[in-house]
Amino acid sequence: MQMYHDFNQLIDTWKSNQGTALIYGSGRKALSYAELARMIRAEQEDVKKSGIRSELIVTDHEAATLIRIFADVLAGCDVVLVDENTPDEMLFLLAELAGTESIHAVDPELREELSAYAVRGKKEVLTENCEKEGRLLFFTSGTTSSSKAVVLTSESLLTSSWSGQCMLPCGPGDVILSLLPLSHVFGFVCAMLWGLTYGAAVALGRGARFLLEDCAFFQPTILPVVPSLAKMLMSRGCLGNSLKVALIGAAPLDESAVKELQQAGIKVYLGYGLTETSSGLAITRDQKDPYALYPCPGADICIEADGEVSVKTPCMMKGYLDLTSGKLIPMTDDRLYTGDLGTLDEKGALHLKGRKKDMLVLPDGTKIFCPEYEEDLSSLLGTDDVAVILKEGRPAVILGGKQDDRLNAVWEIVRQYNEKLTRSVRICDVLFFGRPLPRTATGKIRRWEIDGGIQ
């Protein structure tokens, strides 16, 4: 099986391929691989002539946007990817932090606004590039201050696609439905690049308005999704009759949902990976035990003395981008310490146990950085005895001490605080621990000890 080392090598193989590469739009327009290659090469020449070295792309599921991403990278232009559904304030902040030379967005008004912010923060972003092709910058999912800018290459992303293909093959005859943001590495690799690398047709979802209809409309055989989207589509009966494989990433899917999919004749593969590792590190191999995640080729997974999962992989990032200086911060160690807790069984399969660091993972894959919430709430509530935990997949506040007449006042403060947050990360409940919150000798909250004392 072919492993590709850059986008140029991959797209050269498309020149004579008349198979369907993309399906998109309500008219089910189709582009062959050969047509897609020609359009990318033409756009590549336009980017070269423009002379731009860095571009922020607002990702959607338009064929033109996908073509632009490939063209930029091939032209040696570094790409910063952000999601079209990101709130405007966050988009403006990211545009200013990235400070790219150009903005690509389908909406001309948004493009103009983002350009103004990019000019304000303009810097020599990612210009120290010794790669043959432009690099791609992904933001890790999380709140503003905890989100990191990860620098990946076409080679690391293509190697990740190859690793996935070794574990879960796709090819001509498969239709992969792309509903996930291309600005997230799971969506970029598993819902787009993997399929295009190995001959499947990629159907580009038609946006939020058609989310419940797209499975029936495009008839996919493979559906990469996050758990929250999978469960929504399942609850509405919207998975369609053609689906053979559900590939779940970004967060775990609960056992009852896995069983429901399997009973419907759909194979469930749970994937584990990080933005820093270009997505895939390990994946389900045995449908009888989908939570046993077997390492992908080249992935060296170890369990450290404290239970933390560390990894070494050929798909590793180049490093993080310091958005203040625009300089690349390379990795100082060839192993990445993930912050996840896990064990390896006698067969070498990874079993994840949760998060080590002060990070909560929501069902849609969004990461909540607890200290941010806790610092804000401590100030508002006038107490340091406060923590944020997960309750039924959403953040909840827990206070030290017993429940008393503070509850109504606390709820009013929380409601006001929630108004500043996007809906998916709002606090859903206020709870009491019954005694002071447990802490380490250095004052850090022992989150793993909290659940048993909630009132």
C-alpha cells in the first residue's frame, strides 16, 4: 500500500484517475480525481503569482475551500485553519493572533473584517519554513487561553492517513461523509484526506441546515463523527441504510450507543489521537471489545509510572507556534506526554481511563480548561473552594462545604457568567461537596476524589 510523503506526490497520482473524488451540494455535483487535480493545480499557480506566504482559511464544506487548502500548501503558503462556526469574537481574535498575509473566506464581509484584524496583528508567521510545501496550523480544541497552535505538515497528515488505512481500509466504492470541521485534525484526516488518499469518494456535508438529512442524501458507507453528533443522528433515525462503518473520534462513545450501532449492523471503530499527532494513534480492531485500542503502525505507546499515556509517532507535529512572536517552538523530546491516563493489556491494546491534567473533554470533543473557569468563579463567588467537573457530559460547578442558603445567589452569578459562554460549554448545575474540596500538598484540586462526596 502506497505511503505518500507530500501533497505534490499524492495529487500527481490523480491525473488519470476518473473515479469520483468529491460529491457536494444539493445537486450532488461530482468531481473526478483528475478534475480535482486540475483545479488544484490551477489554483496553485494563482497562489504562487500572488506571492502570499501565509493565509487564514475559514473552513466550510465547499469544494472551493478544500481546493484552496491543497493549493496553498502546494504553493509553499502556510495555512491557518479556523472553523466557520467559531463565534465572531473568537474568529477576530484568532485572525489577529495569527496575523497572516491573506484571508480566505466564502463570505466577503467576513473576509474583509478578518483582514482588518489580521493586519492589526501582522507578523512573520511561520516564515522560517524549510519544508518543500506549506505547513498547516491547527488549533487544539479548547477555550481561548488553553488552545494551542499546532504546526503539522502534509507528510505528517499523509502518514496518519496511511496508518489509518492499515487499520481500517477504505477505497473505491466507499463514500465517506464529511460533516466535521476541516479545521479539526480528526475531520481533516479521517473525514477528508484519508478517503482522497486511497480512492474513496468524499461527500461534503451541506451544512447545519441539512445535518439530519445528509446521510440519507449522500448514502455514505463510512461516517466519521464525534460522539455527540453520532448520538443526535441515532436519536433522530438519521443514519440511513447504507452505513457500514461509524468512526468515532475526539471523545469516547458510551457503551449503550456502541451496542445500538452494532445491533443495527454498523461496525463501530473508536479512534484515539491528538492534534499534535496528526490524529490517529490507536483504533478498535475487535468489534467484541471496541474500547481496546490497538496502536497504528509506527505508534509507540507507553504508560508512564504515574499512568500517563506517552507516545512517539512518525505523524508527530513540528511543534507549537508562539502566537506572540510568530516563532516555531519545536519539541524538545521525541515523546509526547498526552495528559491522558491509560493501561496497556496483554495484547498491547490501549485502554483509556480519563484525563490527568486539569482538562475536561465534552462529548463533542471540546476541551474545558478548568482553572480558567475556577479563577473566574472564585472571583465572582468570593471563595477559592470551587471546582468545575463533568456532569452528564457538561461542565458543572461544585462548591466546598454543605448546601445552604447560598444556592440561589450562586445560581444567579452562574447564570450571568454563562451569558459570556457559548452554549455547549455553559455550566449546567451547581453542586455541593459536603466538606472542603480535596487538594494536593501544593493546593491543586484532587478532581478524581470529588465524585463520591457530591450532595
